Amino acid sequence: MKDHTFQDCVKCTVCTAYCPMAAVTPFYIGPKQAGPDGERYRLKDKSFYDYALKYCLNCKRCEVACPSGVRIGDIIAKAKLDSPSFKPGLREWVLANTDLMGSLAVPFSRALNPILGLDVSKKMMDGILGIDHRRQFPAYAKETFEHWYRRKAAKAQKRFSKQVYYYHGCYANYNNPALAQDLLKILNACGYGVQLLKGEKCCGVALISNGLGAQARRQAKANLAALRKADGPVLTTSSTCTMTLRDEYAHVLGLDNANVRDNITLALKFLSEKVDSGEIRLAFRSDYQKHIAYHTSCHMERLGWWIYSLNLLRMIPGVRLDVLESVCCGISGTFGFKKENYELSQEIGRKLFDQIRDAQPEIVATGCETCKWQIEMSIGFEVQNPVSILAEALDIEETTRLNAARP
Ligand code: SF4
Ligand code: SF4
């Protein structure tokens, strides 16, 4: 299935001005040439321009900028998947199979996390797999969120008359269950029980970007089956998972997700809209005081949903909020882990790092886990999902009381 939006290109080159990769290397030909222009050639020969496609970060900033609605990032992502020259190796397989790696790592996380941080381990991964030795892997949790949920939370969710579903994704499940627990805490205080999808898999974004199209399609089909069974809104905490489930499944993998797409939404959008409509009320701690800088991740920019995070963060009385100029952090999922991309990844992130250093916040807020890894590793500032900030700033007891009397 071809993406025919390439025909709408008016050759204005605005996309190139917004492309973070074109800005840092002359080896990338830019979105216009790699996307709509290249597509005309690829109609005749699938491998045309393929040497340049590997530079595309799939950040979609070109799509946000394009005045003609050309789905440039999608065109390039599909061309990469279809190209006979893009063959994933062991490294791509390891980086993209987040469910498998997470399930193997979590039971041994106490021993594994320090080992992953050792110089000798990093050098081995660099030499054997081509994962840059300067890159730090996120720590694995001691217990998956799913396991914790079954053990500690599932039963308590049944007492709520209103129910939502939560697509937690790999990061909250294997690396940061505290984020998922924070969401439960907020939703329960607002009067909502939280159910998990039966048979959820990784959204597959890393499979798509690493050229594992067939596996990405299999996982996407499993997720679509799970999403179709949900009889309430499906909430998310990761901007990238959200965009993948809603847009990449149809645009890049060619799967029909029309009957579930509008049911998938960011938890912060759900909450912000419910607060604005008066359906839920929030009460905040008077002693919560923080200087926060908000970073708009690339896929949050594409969704256009950063406004909901800002709306909620601005409700917290003790928050001083700086909104940073929206630029790419440079990591782009697994891209920045690869040895040949490390320097580019840091160069792209420099504009964001400088803004954070200038602002000197106590916390950087962002809806993307890989931006968190990049910022924390590169400049050492603490990064949190706004969901966790909200959970900490809320007076849970008072919020529960305010919402208990509401239908
Ligand atoms: S998706 Fe990002 S990196 Fe790729 S062409 Fe568009 S702006 Fe450039
Ligand atoms: S911004 Fe859109 S219309 Fe302009 S060159 Fe890029 S793809 Fe074509």
C-alpha cells in the first residue's frame, strides 16, 4: 500500500528547515528528497535513495511543519521497511525485542543492573553488538508492573463504578512500574478503576525503526485484538506508544485500526479534559514547590497533545513552569544506542541540553521515556513523566474525597 500524500508536495522545503537530522549532517539528503521526491523513484525501484534513509529519526517533525499534509516520516519509514537493502542484524533484533529482553532481565535485575553499568560490559556490547559504550541502559525494575498489578491492585479496581483501561507499554512494565503506579493512584483518586488489556504486547515502534516489519505486524495485530476487547477508554503514558498505536499501525504497517484509534488516548489528555469539563476535581498539596521545565517530545509534537500536560502542570499551585522550545533530543528510540549514531545523537540533542542548562530546573517533564534516558545520561538533570509529577503534587486524600460524591 503506497502513501499517496507524496503527490501533494509543493516543493517548499519547509520540512528540511525543521528536520533535526538535516541540520547536523550533510550526509542526510533531507525529508523532501528522502520522502516525496524519493518516493517517485521508488515506485520504479524500491532501493532508490536507500543509503540516505537510515538517517531518518522518524521524529515526524517534518510532518508537523509540512503545509500540504505530506506524511513524510511515514513515507520514509515504509520505504525503509520495504527496502531490500535494510537488513536487521543481531543488534537490531536485541534492541527491538523489548518484551523478550524485559521479561528475561527483570527476574535478575538486582544483579544485571550493576553489570550493565560496568565499563567492561559496555565495551563488550560496543565491540560485539555495536551498541555505543558511552550509552547507558535504563535500569530494569525488580518486578514488572503487570505482576505488581495482579498482586496488589487488581482486586481493588473492581470497587469503582467507572472503569478505564491502561496500555502501559514496555517502559512502565519493565523499567519504571512507579510511573504506572502513579497513574493508578491518580485515576483511583479521581474515581476510576483501572483494567489492563489482555494480551498487550510492545507497540512495536522499535521493530518498525529497526526493519523488523513482519514481527511488528504480528505484534500490532495482537495489540489490535486486545484493544478491540476493551469496553472503555484505553489510556497511555508514553507519547511514542500512543502515536504508534493510533497512527503507525495504519500509515506504516498498513493495518486497519479505525475502530479502535479514537479510543486510545494519553492519560493526561483524558484527565485534563475531565477536569476542564468539571467531571473530576483535583486538590493539590500546599507544600509541593518545584521549578519544572517541560520538553515536548517529537511524537508528542506530532500528536499535538502537549497542551494537556501543560494544562495540568499549570494547575499545580507550587509549580514554576518553563516551556522549552520544542526540539528533538536526538536519541530517537534505539537510534542513539548505535555506535555509528552516538555522536549525531548528541549533536542533535545539544540545542535541548543548552536550554535545560540555561533554565536550571529541578525536574524536566516529558511524556517520552527515551527523551528521559537521553537527557539524564547526557546532562544529568532529573526527568519525570508529568503523570508522576501530578501524582506527587496531588493531595490524594482530598482529591479522593472531592470525587467520591460525584456520579
Ligand atoms: S522524520 Fe525527522 S529525521 Fe526523518 S525526515 Fe522527518 S524531520 Fe527529518
Ligand atoms: S514541507 Fe511538505 S510540501 Fe514542502 S517540500 Fe516538504 S513535503 Fe513538500
